[in-house]
Amino acid sequence: MGSTLPRYLQIQQHLLEKIHNGDWAPGYQIPPEERLAEEFGVSRMTANKAIRDLVQQGYLSRHPGVGTFVTDSKAESSLVEVHNIAEEVKARGHDYASEILIAEARKADDEVSMRMGVRIGTRVFHTLIVHRENGVPIQLEDRYVDPRQVPHYLDTDFTRQTPNEVLVAACPISDVEHVVEAVAADDYIAEHLDISHGQPCLRLIRRTWSGDRLISYARLVHPGDRYKLRSSLHTER
């Protein structure tokens, strides 16, 4: 092989290349451990470790008696709860990073004033941030915050803390409103999410309250082929 990587990591690298290159689509059944062990000249235990680690990272799923398959590797968020996107990415075993495009105070325009229940021209805080998973943009977060509720919001280093972390620490969230819609990427969205103009996206409109105080209004745009939203409901019987 000519590589200094441990053999199990060489196997992982081989499998990930197949997945990331699109050779193996979600649902594809990967070669069994025995074949991988033979191909790489390792024990079955070594091949098993390589596969087991990728299962834990969410790239593969095992089905006893059937085989191991490539998972749908889209990033996922809950529609019911408000989670910190950095923690979601790290929980998948991936690298998180953010790019801060805007962090400023500005006057509320018609839409922001309506969504936040303030007069047009009211001073609000505005941040625009690109969130990345393994270097790939997965969310463009366009957020407005009421300065009366979170006065130190713009003092944050948003490369170290997400807006969600700041808001939850300042004002525990009690109520959330979500509206999901399908949109086509305009030039601005396409540029910052590194996608083509017109590509399908998911836009999540989120408003959050702490008690009776509306804290934040955000527009969260995700590339449709990189993200999915999940909702679950449990009822007692």
C-alpha cells in the first residue's frame, strides 16, 4: 500500500473515498469483512474495527444477517427541539467550523419589524453566519436578536460560540415557532452555500421566546441535498 497509516485506517479511507466520490450511494451494500480483510491483507478483526468505527460515525449501518450499508449521510436537525448546530455536527464525529459574514447593529426593516413585533427602524442585532461540517457549508444562518433581551450578543466570538449557545445562556428558551419551506437558491445563497443558482434548499423560519419575550428571529437555509429535518411524536397509550 505504501502508506504509514494503520491498516484499519487505510480501509476506512478507502471506504470513505467510495462514499464521498458517489461510487457508493446511500443504501449500497459494502463488501463483507472477509473480502476487505483479504484485499488489504489484514485480519478480519482489523476489517471489523474499520467498519465498526464508520458505523459509530454514522457513515454505515449494520443489519445482522443481511450486511452493512451506506447510510443517508445528510446532516439532520430536529423540528421539535432547538439544538446547537456545532454540537450536532460534533456528535456525528465530524469537524465543525463557522464563517462570520455579518455581526452588526442595524435598524429593523418592514419584515424584521413584523416578525419581531417592533417598530420599523428599531435597533436590532444582526448576524449572518455560514456553518460548515467537514468544511462543507450546511447552513446559512441569518439571525436578528432583540438587544434589550441579550445586550451583549455582539460581544461574542461567534467562531467559538454559536448564536444558539449565547441565546440559551442569556434567556432560557420556553417557546419556539418553526415554519419550513422549499426555496430555490438565489445568487447570494448559492455563493455562501457553495451550490448552484436555483438548487433546491430548505428554509427554516424560527422565532424563539423566553417567557413572554420574543428573543430572536432567524432564517436558516440548508442545501436540500445535504440536510434533512426530523420530527417525532410520542403519545401515551
